[in-house]
Amino acid sequence: MVAGASAYLVAGRVWSQAASLLMMLVAVRVLEPAEFGAYALVGTTVLMVQLAAEGGWYEYAARGSKNEQPPPELFWCTLGAGLFGWLIVMLCALVVYLFFQAPKYAGAMAILSTAPLFGTVYGLQFGMHTRNQTLFRIPSVLIPAELIGLIVGVAGLLSGMGVTALAIQKAVVGGILTVGVVSWGGWIAPVAFSVSRAKSVLKYVFNFSASRIIALTRSGANDYFLAATLGVADVGIFRAGGRLVSAVGEAINEPVRMAAWAVLPRAQSSDGDDGFNVALSQTIIAVFAASAPAFVGLALLSEELVSLLLGERWLAAAPVLALLSFTRVLALLTTIITPVLGVKGFAHKAPFVTAATSVIQLCVLFAFGWRGVVWAAAAHLAGAFIGMVYNYRVMIQISKMPLGGLLSPLAKVAGSCGVMAVVVLLAGTAATNWPAAASIAVQIVAGVFSYCMAVFILRVDPMYTYAVNIFRKFSFST
């Protein structure tokens, strides 16, 4: 049931990222790199406030038992955090208007001020659906919301509204998503408030909120640092390459996070530490087996994809895309470590783990990022490698999971990705004189086929077992 819901969630997130990617592709054809970079700085600022406001409301709601109602203070604290986030962004918009004399970007920020309010509300409802095992409702609302937002945003861009159209698209999606998840089986708490219960909620939520603030400070520092040292046009180049990676990464991360919160607590409660370690090991292997080939393929096709999707004037984003794709592979563990800390009772350590990895990556960035966007992307890759080693060490110490059970399957995943890379490069060489779209399509098909064959031949579990079971069901049904 969890696997089916997770697949549906992946489909919803894939569509969501596809819609966002389409918006970006239209935007880069209409906006100049400097405009795109300046809007990226606005978006980063809003996102920092939004994720800080979202805190750990989702995690608190998701951790409970099915059909068990959380304290009403959770709902009212969530709503209060969203309203406070809206106020902060509105004040930031006023600063942009008065001190930077940029009414266009101040207006966009004012429209985006709805993001913290909407984000906190639908994030809490997502947590309740995870708790009640009704995850299928999330993509059922997300898909039409993204479709309507895409239509509105593209129409605005083509009519000359510029960055204002991008902000309106975000607000439309957030509003529809909030109304949808609240009206369809959403949780609205009764009017009740206890200071002691509110303190208990806030104590738990604070750890995740602090982790998000630290992580977003790292992301914001990257954009602000590049803007200060290289200029907003280079921020636009870096963010364009990064956005293509995020289109894949964010489609994967959210379903993985929700699935981990659904699977790991039940494994711990029903089977104890041994069951938890088995579930954690399978989750890690499945995440790498499903995600790593997508990012490796993205890196291999980086130049062709940038040329086809963004245009020749954005080719400087191609090496950024390649390096950030490999960075995402190394950062896959960060998606899983938060549920591990929460389930094992170490939620209070989440901010320290996030702070340690953030400091590592920022130190590398500040040392080399000023040289150019490619150096900045390489700094992210180096920092992600060091952060991966640190995160893995923390995870092993907390879960007591034996290392040996992971090395062989992950080595098989790496080998399968290596086989795929060779096949993709050969297919690209054979299709050199083909139209760009046809060449990319052939390389993708060849890569998917070769990777699946390698996984099957090497018997990479749990992917291999899952495929065999599907094949057997199909065989018996026919």
C-alpha cells in the first residue's frame, strides 16, 4: 500500500516539477539572465522564510498513529507561523521597494508573501494524510493545481508581465493546493489552546525548524555570495543549471521523505531495532538505485539538454548542471537522515547535523566559488562528498546498522550506473549528426534499458525482487 501510494506521489511530484520546469523554460526565453538572477534572489529570500515557517509541523503530524488526532495546538501554532511568515515577507518587500528602488521585484515579493501561509497549512495537511495513510489524495490535488498555475503563469509571461507572472503562478498553485487538501479530508482543529501542550509541540517542532533554517541559510548564502562576487547574471546562470537538477531531485525527495516517515516508524514499533535496520537498509538502497541513474544521466546529457531547452545563450549553465547532478547523488542521504533522527528519538540533533554539513559546504564555496559559476558548482560537489561521509557516520552511530549490508548492493548500483554511462556515451556518438531531440531521446532509451538490464543481471535488491514479483503476477494473470 505504501509502495503504491509512493508511486502515485512520485507521479504527482514528477508532474509538479515538469510544470515548474516548463515555466522556467518559458521564462528563460523571455527574461534576461540578470532578470532571472534577480528574481532568483527574491525567490530564495521568500523560500527561506517559508521553510522556516513550515518548521516541523509535517513531521509532528506524520509521526502519530492512524486516525489518532494530534493536539489542537498543532493546528493553531501552524497557522500562527504561517501568518508570521507572511508578515516577514511583506516587510522584506517594503525594504526592496524603499531601499533598492525596485518596484517590479517588490511587487513580486508581495505576491509571494502568501507562500509561507499556504505552505504551512498544506504541509500540516500532508502530514495528516501521511499519518492516516491517505497519501493518494496529495497528488490528486497537486496535479490540477500545478496545471492551472502553469496556464496562468505562461499566459502572464507571454503577455509581458515578466517576473510578476512567475510570482502569480506560485501564489495560484499554493492557494489551490491549500483549499484542496483542507476541503478533501483535511484536519481543522477545534478552538482550544493549552500553553503546556503548545510548549510540547513547539519543543519537538523547533528542531526540524532549526534544521530547515540552517539548510536554507546555506542555499541563500550561495545565491547572495554569487551575486556579491560575480553579479546577478551569474546567479541566473547558476540557478538555471540548478533548476534543471531540482526538477529531477525534488520529484524524488518529497516522496522519499514521506515514504520514510511512513515505513520507518512502523518498522521500529513492530519489529524493534532489527526491523528498523532492515527497513532503513532497504530504503537507502532503493533510493540510490532509483535516483542515482537519473542524476548520472542528467550529467551526461547536460550540454545537449541546456542547448535544446534553454538556448545557446545559456550554455554556460551546462557544466553547472553536470556538477550539480553528481552533487545530488552524494546528497541523497540527507533526505533520509531526518526521519531516522526523529524515529530514534534524536530529533534534537537534527539542527546540529544540518549545521555541520552546511558549514562544510559553505567553507568550500567561500574558498573557491568566487572564481566563477563552474568553481561554485565544483565546491558544492566537494562539500556534498564531505557531508555525505559525515551524514552516513551519524546515521550508523544512531541506528547501529551494520555497514556490510549496504556496501555490496550500493557497489552494484554504482556498477549499473557505470554500464549505463558507457551505453549512453556510445549512443550519443552514434547519434552525433541527428537532431538534438532525437539524439537525447535515443540516449535516454538506451540508458534506461541498459541500467534496468544491469540491475536485473546483478540482482540489486529490493529493485530486483520487486521486478520479479511484478513479472510473476503478470505471468500468472495471463
